[in-house]
Amino acid sequence: MNFELKTLDLSAAANEKGDALIVLLSQSFKPGKDVLSALVAHTLKVGDLETKAGKLLVLYRPAGVACSRAVLAGIGEGSAKEVRQALGAAVAAVKAPNVKKLVICFATLPQEETVRAAVIAAAETSYVYTTTKSKPEGRSIQRVVMGLPGPTKIKPMFDQAVAAVKGIEYAKEWANRPANHATPSLLAGAARSLAKFPNIKCEVLGPKEVAKLAMGAFMAVAQGSEEPLRFIVLRYEGAAKSESPTVLVGKGITFDSGGISIKPAAEMDEMKFDMSGAASVLGVFRALAELQPNINVVGLIPTCENLLSGRAVKPGDVVTSMNGQTIEILNTDAEGRLVLCDALTYAERFKPRAVVDVATLTGACVVALGGVRSGLFSGDDELASALLSAGESSLDLCWRMPLDDDYAEGLKTSFADVANVAGRAGGAITAAKFLQRFTAKFPWAHLDIAGTAWKSGAAKGATGRPVALLLDYLLTSAK
């Protein structure tokens, strides 16, 4: 999907050739003397259209307009949230096989964040997954012209939005793939393909290398599967080597049966999404490849399957993590924290300025926050504040959760240094407390995306979150 930014007032927008035109109208709209302005003014006057966000008027072959289809869409006060809502409805209204070029025009000059929201909303509404279909019908919209009524300095934000779309859709692609089309080896291949871009390097460690590193917790999760584990190390080097990197760690369980603590059969197919944290890290690197910012970023992806077999780890087994802590595995379905803890220890070698892990970690976080906000856990106020701000500005929302030491009491056990679960109460927090034990040497934050990484039901599919949040955080940190 290609995006183009142009200067288009309503007069020019009416003459812009395309298959469909969407005009975004805020409450502050004042009509000019051109044909399209007159049409808008008339529809508002007679009450056929409101400027309230999400209100639409669909027109076919309106007089004086080059596009055969036109949608007049209200965006309220013109906030980023209102524009996203309006464009989601408007793009859905014009989607058709013969709509290849879409023109989106702001009737009044928007803010930077509003343009970003418009680009991402247009891509999100038109996205179609096709990889495993025998007769794929992909997205019809191939080109989007974003028109603004006057010259602005919005181009950098527009470019960031286009890069974010590439990253979000890369994350969606790999999260949406079924587990037999997204094995640890195939995920490693996706990471290697990113190394074709400037400033990106990729290293993939296999079982022998991981064993030498003594990643006992990670290996324990993988031992029940015939698919070999992979530990992926991505590096984006856009700044001087002396500049400390930010490390992103993505949980890469390409299928999670729960192991011996097997999950219920209903909706178990959705456990292909359990590598959404890994997919989001891949997506961030895809966006960095486009933007080439002056920062250093490391991506760590421990990836394997969590299956049950004669070799699978058992409840009550004790394993030794990379940093020497012993872990009693009381529940084999609490495997994400086991692969992440060794990756967090590995992150120490980069002397990072900050480490953010991203994981579909707990159903408890879904109960707490639903599908609206990701759970944010951090003992570092500055890092937490930066991530919260990035979530707000990118409309990829998160919410800070507590990390009181009292929550760690349930992780105590008589048979190891720590247990991997602490009961149902506060499950998202106790999972974060487990991870916190492995983060003493750097500022750390944990994003639990179990409720936000994918949607169920008729709209089943990956969301690409939190690529936009992480990208905004990284770019803001660079400034």
C-alpha cells in the first residue's frame, strides 16, 4: 500500500483523479466558493450531514467531482481519536474491488498526530490477510493520496506514520500465520530477511548455542516439541557504537498448548498468536528500516513451541535459569515468563539504556484491562512515563499497573529460589514480579499485550500492537 502527501484544498481535491474521495470535515469547517465546498455547505444546512465524529454521507458521481464515489465524513473537533474513528467508517464504506486509488482530503489544516492517525486508520481498515489462502483476494486499495489544504511541516510525521504502517502490517502478517507456517525456524527467517536493510544485523542461535549459554528455563519450555528452538538477536545500529541501545524483548511462543498443564480445546487455535510479542519486535525493526533514525536498538526473540510429549517439562520440575536462579515450574502453561527471564539476563551484555519486554503473558491482564489498553509494569518512573506518553500519542494505549513487593510473596517455594506462578489473584502482577527478579542491572518495563495483540470473533486477527507505541517511544527518546 503506497501513501502520498499532497497539498489539496477542496477545489483541487474535487479535480484529483481516483476511484473514491473521502473529505474529512471538522466543526471549524468554513466553506469556500468551489463546487465541493458548496456541496458540503448544502448537506450541512439541510441536515443530511453532521460533523460529529463517525457521521457519514456517501455520494455516487457527485457533480463536479472527478472521483465516482465520495464520502463526506465528520471528524468532530478533529482530534486524532476522532479522525481514526471517522476514517475507519469511511474507508469501510468505499471498499470495493474496483477502488484502487483513494483520495483522503482534510477540509481544514490538521495537527501532526491527526495525520498519523489518518494514515494508520486507512491502512488498518483496508488490511487483508492472504498468505494461506488458495485463491487470495488481497486489499483492493493500493494507493492513498493524503491531501492537506495548505503547506505544512507535517512531512516527518507523515513519513513516521507510513513506516509505522509497514511495521504494523509486518507484525500482523507473522502473528496471523498459523503455527505450521510460523515455526521458530520460519520466524528466524523473517528476522534474517530484515538484515537486507541498512544498519540492521541479525544473528540466530540454535539449541547448541542456547545450551552453552545455560538458558535452562528457555530450554525447558522447548523440550516437549520436535521443532528446534531459536534465539533471535536483531541489531539496528543507527548511532555511534558508544551510545547504549534500547533492548526490546519479544515473547515468541509460536504455539502454546499449555504443555502438560494443557489448555481447554475451545479457542486453542488462537494460541498461534502467542508469539505476538515477537511479531511486534519484528514490526518495530521493519519500521526502523524505513526511517533510519539515529538510535541503537537491539531486539531479542526467544522462540519455541510449548507442547506436551514424553519429553515435556512436568509440573514440579525445577530448572536453572541463565543467571543461576532455580525455578520450580508449578504450571507449564506459565511458559512465557520462562523464556523471557533468560532473554532478560542475556540483555545485560548490551549495557542497555532501557529494556522493554513485550508478551501475551497472562489472561489475568485481559480480565483487568480488556482489549483497550496493554498492561504496563515498571519500577522506573521515567521509563514508565515515557511509554505511557507514547501510548497516548500513538493511540496504542497502555495502563500502568502496580509492582508492590507484597505481590511476590506467592512466588515463594520450598523447592527452588522461585516458583513460576503464584495463584490466580493478581496474576498479571505476579507474572511481572517474576520477571522483575531478572532485571536488576537495567531500567526495565514489561508490556502485557494478552488483551490487545489480537481480536477474536468475526474480526479475528492480529492488531499489530504495540508496534506504534514502541516506535513512538524509540523516536521520542532519540530526540
